[in-house]
Amino acid sequence: MGFREEIDAIVKSGDVVLFMKGTPQFPQCGFSGQVVQILDHVGVPFKGVNVLENDMIRQGIKEYSNWPTIPQLYIKGEFVGGCDIVREMFQSGELVPMLEEKGVAVRDRAIG
């Protein structure tokens, strides 16, 4: 299996997959940490993929998405964006409806 197929399999391995530096429990970069905080805040379960553990994935995900930076968020196999895009979607109120539209269970902690 080539790197593209391997990354494709990881991207599709969960409803919400975050390629990040570090782990959800211990992010190793501020941008990855911000995306983890946003996902935790809206209450969506996600799979964190630590790109620091595998250089092939670290480089390959950038080619796969044609996006130069990490973190990268995928929802239902579709590339959403990096930290800035996720933060803007969260602040504008677009993130939760998009997750719900794609059939991802969300418990928005900001409500109730």
C-alpha cells in the first residue's frame, strides 16, 4: 500500500480525524492545541493522529490535502482546513452546523 492509500485509510478511519503535532492529551504545538480545544469545546469525539511519530505521514498528509501546514482537520473523509479555518468556523458559528449536517454527533457545551 502506498502512502496515499495509507493516509486515505487513516482519513476515513473516523468521522472526525485531526492530523496534529502531539496527541489530543498532549498537543506539541499551539495550533494543534487550539483545534483540540475547539473540538473538545463543541463536544465532538475525534481521532488524533500524531504526525511527529511518522515522517511519511507528516509529509504525506501535506501532499494528500495540498495544504502546507499541520494541524489538518477531516470530517467524514473531507478536508476542512487548518487551525485558522477551524477557529474562524467556530467563532462564526459555522462549525457545529457543518458537523451536524455531515451526521456527526455534537454536544455543544456552550448551550445549556
